[in-house]
Amino acid sequence: MPKATQTEVVLPQETEKELTLLRGFRDLMAERVGYAMGKYALASEMRDATEKERKASSEASKLLRENLESFIANGDLEGYKKALEAKKQAAEALKKAQAPHMERISPLAKAVRYIDNVAVPKFLVTLGTEPKPIMSPAEWIVSAIEAEKKARKKKTAE
């Protein structure tokens, strides 16, 4: 039985360079997606941890919004000031509760923004594609979003 010979494929240098760049772009996008997923996971954790403060802030805002007409109609400046102060205190408490979480989320959000606004456009120029503004989403994106909405509606209906 003859030995199988191993053949080495030699790619043209231009193709090899483009392949290397595409692999780098793939790795950059994988890193970006990882940062975004981490950001969303930490944001979910923050939502769960600050639920009490978020509800208190929401209630204070709702109280002020619903009673604004009665404050004006009755000339109740003191009531308005109390409601405004309650809203301010609730917002400060929420911000304070979110602070340790935001310290972890903020670097990830900055990394995603940097990749989106600087790294990817530079990489695309290196690959020979000039990024330009597009004013409406592609049809395949619109249909994918619609399919996802239908699947979610179907899942919630069950």
C-alpha cells in the first residue's frame, strides 16, 4: 500500500495577506460580541440587584407626574417641592446603588463603542471597503426582526 503524500498548498501572497486580515477581523468581531454579551449580563445583574431602588425612583416620578396638575391648580408649592425632593432622593439612591455595577459595565461599553466607531472602520479600510452611512436596514435584517417578533409572540401565547 503506497504512503499518502502530504501536499502543501501554496497560496498567492495577496490571498494569504487577505486571509490573515479576515481572520483578524473575525477575532475582533468575536471580541466585540463578547464585550457586548458581558455588558448585557452585568446590566441584567444590576437590574436584579437594584430592583427596590428602581421601583422607588419610578414611583416618585409617577407621583410627581400624576399630581402636577393638582399642585398647579391648588397652588401647592410646598407639596410640589416635597414631591420633587422625593424624586431627587430616589434618583440619587438609585444612582448610588448602581455605581458599583456601572464600574464593571462602563469599561465594556467603552470597548464596544471603540470597536464600533474606530477599530472596525479602520479595519474595513484596510480590507479595501470604505464604510459609508446607510439610512435604512437591509431587507434580510427587517425580515429577521419580524421573524423574531413572531416567534416571541408565539412563545408568550403558549
